[in-house]
Amino acid sequence: MYKRILVAVDGSDTSRRAFDAALELAKAMGAKLQPYYVVENTPMYFDAPGYDPSILRNQMIAQGNELAEQMNKAMQERGVEGEMVTGEASSLDDVPTLVLNAAKTANADLVVMGTHGRRGFQRLILGSVAERCVRQSTLPVLLIPSAAGATVAV
């Protein structure tokens, strides 16, 4: 039985499905739920001439604030204790590191994440935050695939 669940969220449909699954699991187990959002400062954009990195950062912070409002409300409506927390990636702390550190700080005993299911060249180039968390975590990691909950037309 899990007492504290951390769910990584990023605003995508996939992370929304992961949040919904974590919310249901937390409700069923009486666990505390902590959604965790990362403001990702992608260094490759910073070297572009005339690029102002504060624009992207401010948009990501606004998205995080909007997500926090939505997710905190959903948790309250379902009677699940918890509150969204935000972290900020840097050249020293990438997203997987931040997620796992947040889980440790929250004393989580389960991490829930969405996975986009990329394969081949896309996976090689883009990498997989979820895969890196699974490989580096000392906690169980529940992966919710991007197709979870999708309906198929017959």
C-alpha cells in the first residue's frame, strides 16, 4: 500500500493521464499525492542570437501555475491530500534528477509518470525522461502510456 505518491506532470495529454491515474490510486489507497512540475530551461535555445530565455521560462511558469490550480482543485474535489510543487531544471539538475529528488524529499513510495512511447530515432534524439527515471530510481515507477484511456473507433 502506498502512502505518498509523486506524479510528474508537464501539461501534455500524456501527463494528464498519468495525473488522473495517480489521483485514482491515491484516492483508493488514502495516499497523499504530490504533482511535480519542472520548468525546463533548455540550454540549446540560449545560444540563439537575439533569443530572450525569460520569455520561454515565463510561459512555463504560467503553465505551471495554471496546472497547479487545476490539479489542486481536482485533488480537493476527490478528497485527496496534496499540493503541486514546482522545480526548475538547470545544467546541473536535469528533469529526471529533479523528479527523483522531489520524490525523495516528499518521502514518496511511488512515482507515477506518463510515457510518450517514442521509438527509434526519435527516442535516440529526444531521450526519455521516464526511462531515465525508471533506470535511476530506487522507488517503484508506474508508467502510464500515452495511449492509456484513449478510445479506438470501431
